[in-house]
Amino acid sequence: MCNPTAALAVTSIVSAGAKMASDAQAARYQSNEAEHDAKLLRAQGLEQERQLRQKSAREQAQRRVAILKGGVTTEGSPTDMLVDAAREDDVAARWARFDRTEAARAKEREAGYRRRQSVLDQLNNTNALGADLIRLKS
């Protein structure tokens, strides 16, 4: 005849193992999602930088045309203005990429954390299951 306490213990061990596997799978999924989000943020940052540079190139060309139409030579003050505007546009584009890169790094750190947490959870649950089995054997 089967010991009801042992059967209950085996059932709880099996269900704990199933929950452990489910938790590990969820942590891996969340880690993969965070890594995907990080890649997406990096790509968005590069695209935003490209768009800002393209926009600033168009605006720079319009400024040159306006200066030349006014009969002003591109020496001295207008040239300085164009250079300053180009620098400001470049800084804006770099900041746009930097913001997305930092967000991507945060997502990558989160993915690593979730991955490590999954491993720790598996180790802790395995340890607990082993202790239950030892107790059950005794």
C-alpha cells in the first residue's frame, strides 16, 4: 500500500519542478524580449540620427541659397553662421543617437539581470527539490 504522505510529497515535488521550468522559460522569454527591445532602440537611434542629419543638410542648403540670393558672399559672418548651425545640427543628431543607445544599454542590462536571475532561481529550486527528496527518502 502506498504511503499518502509520500504520494503528496512526490506530487508537490513534481508540481514544484513544473513551476520551476515554467518560471525559467518565462525569464528566458523576458530576457529575449529585453534584448530585442535593445536592438530596436539602437536601430531607432541610428535612424533618428540619419533623419536629423538629412534634415539639417536640407536646412543648411536653404540657408546657403538665402545668403547667396541676398548677394552676400560666403565669407566672414554668414560662413560663421553656417558653420555654427552645422555644429548645432550635428550635436542634436549625436544626442538623439546617444539617448537611444543609453536606453538600449539599459534594456541589455535588464536582459542580463533576468538571465542571471533565471539561473539563480533554477539553482535555488533545484536545491529545494533535492532537500525535499532527501527528506522523503528518510
